[in-house]
Amino acid sequence: MNEVRLLLRKDFWIVKNNLLLILKNPLRLIPYAVMVGYFFFIYSQRMKDRAEESLSGENLDALGEVDYGLQNMIGGLTLLALAFLLFQLYRATKKNVSFFKMADVNLLFTAPVKPENLLLYYMGRSILPSLGGSLIFLAYGGSQMAGLFNFSWDNVVFLLLGFALFFFMIFPIRFLVYTLHTKYGIMDYIQGGIVGVGVLLAAMILIPGLQAEKFWQGMFAWIASPWFDFFPLVGWSKGIFGYLQHQNWILASGFVALYGLTYFTVVKLVIRHSGYYYEDVLEATKSNEDKLEKARGKKEVTEDTYSLNSKKQLALPEFGIGAKAFYWRNYVHSSRQDFHPLIGVNTLGMAALGILFAGLSRFDWFSHKVFYFYLFFMILFYFLAGIGRANIGDLKKPWFILIPASWSSKFWNMIKLDLLQTVIFSLLLIIPSVFLAKISLGLILIFPLGMIFSYLIGLGINLIPQVGLEESWDRFLIKPLMIGGILLFGLAPSGILAIIIFAVTDQFVYGLLTLVIGFSFIAAILVHVTMDILKRLEFKEL
């Protein structure tokens, strides 16, 4: 018991010191105030709309036919949760899970504390980040859906538990999987079981889809049905969320109890089979801390982090001198990372998947909207790639300043290879898809432009705070505020207008054109600000 008190006291002082660090500069509270104000404003507007609808009585439509839109929405979210769960379980066969920080490893592991007590405490404490993330997600989602559901205290409690318990249980289970694998060498059996579950879930989508008149009408008939609520973890959370509809607290509490029983079983198995886990946890903890520092911009991501072909013998052309050296350097690292510097295995796979969607939509397996959603997803993916690109490269190297060339030349040569790769991938994806699905030829021009603008927006969002702000806390707090501002006043209006154009004209090409035009203005502004900040890089200490 004394050990638990000491651990609680340690965490209390950590929280207190972090709060004091934030309050030392009250301006750091501005992003939180803006976020709370935004949630409150949206919530009040949704409640006002709901009151008007209840007075008018327009929400009493007759029930009867299957609501395929609702079924596919529930099924799609369930499928994403299943894919996330299977991916995390597969990762558990490759890497260990750590609940610790390096301070815990260096101090607590050497203290006279039982390893079982440390493990129990940190496994139990890991529910706090899950609850915090669920609370933020619920605040955002609740403000958006306030007009659809009654967010009473019991609804809020079950929603929080549904999100938090799902994400909380993944890490103890991953810890157990890795523990059993390292102790008994059963990796092949575990991986085979995960693949088998994946095949079973794929059959649950394909079989009803093939039996339906149209594939998209039946593809989620099974995993969106109530009986799927008994599927471990994903189904249990789905059953807890169902409380919003059926208001049966006994049924929802039963799914919560299943989570509790599973957690108790996992903890018992981990304690029984883990033994002394110091060495495994030490490596995993160090790896997690490195990733956190890279995400916060404190540590540069090395170019060989995702290398697939590091031992390849290169025959490189002559690129020239000056700022072109940056392009040459990126070309070398890209050649090491994949099997071709301009187009790699991953990009070919994503292009093939998009072409497959286009072909299936041509033969009415599902609507063209599935392919359109994939194009939108690719634009979002390259936006996130642009955000990650700001942590990789030459900005923190002395030679970025010392090379005798203009700042614009240095910047464009630094990202030139990324732009070429983006254009090539976009054309490989969109040209065959357009002719295969028989959709508008205008997408051949519009889609690559949207990919480039999306990449530049993501790059600018992450690069400007890293170069323009000196303190890591300011970067950590202002970056979300900057992303939120661009999202609310730039990306969201462009997206809403694009959806309106698409709904009015029923032509995806016009909607995407509207979105790309909006993105072009945002990208131009961010690139201009980035170039202005880069000119001051010489006088800053990164």
C-alpha cells in the first residue's frame, strides 16, 4: 500500500508542476479557451435547431424501409474500429507495449518495489489518457450531434465508457500478446489467429454484399446488426453506445462488466506469465520517448526511419551544386527507403487499391461515391504527410544556412522530390480510374492539384510554428490553435461549399474543383508565410 501512495504522490507532483508551467504564461490558456468557446457555441446552436424541429413536428417520419445510410455509417465506423484493433494486435507480435517513462525505468525499477505492483499501477493508470481523449472527442462530437441525441448524464457516462474502455483495453491486451510471444514463442499461432479473424470479418462484408441487389446495400448488414454487439471489444463498445437508442441500462452495464472481467483476466495472465520484464520494457520505453520528442518537434526524424532498402547499391546522376544538393540528398534517402526514388511499393499499392475501387464501382458493386471518398481520403492522407514532413529534412542542419543560394531555391529543392512523387502517384491513380469508371476527365487535372495543395498546407501548418516559435510549449499549444483556425476559417468553408456544389450539381468534379480552389488560396498564404519565416532562420537557434 505504501508503494501505491508513493506512486500517487509522484504523479500528483508531476501534474502540479505541469500546471504551474502552463500558468507561468497565461497566454498559453488561450487555445483552451477558444476550444471551449467553440464547443459551447456549436452545442447551443444545435440545441436551438432541435427545439425548433420539436415545435414544428417535422421529425416524426414514418418508419419502414431499411435505412441504408445509417446502416453503412454504423458499419463503416465498426469496420474502422475492427481494423484498428487487428492492426494493434498484429503490432503486438513485433513490438512491446510500455506504460512507463524513462524516469520510471531509471528510478522506480531500481527501487525496492515489487515489479507486479508497478505493472498493476501503470496498467490501471493508463485509463486516464483514454478517458481524457474520450472526453475531448465527446465534447466535439456532442456539440455536433446535440440536435440528434439527448445528452443527459447517463447518456454521457455510457458514451465516455464506450470510447475509453475500447482504447484502454487495447494496450493491456497488446502487453499480454507480446508477453506470451516472448516467453513461449507462439508468434506464428497469434499471427495466424489475427489473419483468420480478418478473413472472417471480410466474409461478413462480402457475403451479404454479394447477396444484395447492390453491393453497398448489404455490405454492412452483419457487422452493423445488433447481434454483432457481442463481438469482443468492438462489439461491446457498440453495445454500450446503443444505450442512446434503447435506454436499457442493464444491457449497457452488462457490456461494461464484460470489459471489467476481461481486464481482470488479462492482468492475471500478465502477472502470471510476464516474470521480470525490465529489459523488454526498457527498449519499448526508449522508443516511445523518441517518437514523442519527434512528434513535438524536439528531435529530428531521421530519413532512414522508414527505410525498406537501406543496403541498395546506388548509381546516382549528377544533380549539380548549390541548393540542388538538397534535392540530391533527398533523392539518395528516397532510394534507400524504397525500391525506386519516385514511385515505391506503398504508393503503388495505394494506387492499385484506388483503381480497384474504380473498377468495382463501374460494375455496380457499390456506388461511385466510395471511389470519390477514397480520393478525398488520399487528399487528407497527403495533408498529414505534409505535417510529418516538417520534422524530416535539413532545416535543423547548419548547411541549410551556409549553402550560398536563395531561400526560395533552398525551400523548393527541399520539397521538390516530394512534389514529383505526389504528382506521379496522383496520375498513376487517377488516369486509369477515370477511364475505368467512366467519370469526368477533369479529375485528371484537378485531383493532382488538390494533392499538391493539401501537402503544402500540411507542411506550412507544422513548419511555421517550428521555425517561428522558440519554446516547445508554445509550439505544442499554438500548433493546435493554428490548425483549428485554418480548419474553421479555411478548410471547413471550402469543404462545405464543395459539398453544396456536389449536392446541387450531382457532379463530383465540380465539388472537387471548388475544394481545390479554396485549398489553393490557403496553400498560397501558408507558403508565403513560410518563406518569410525561413528568411529569419539564420538568426534563430533551433
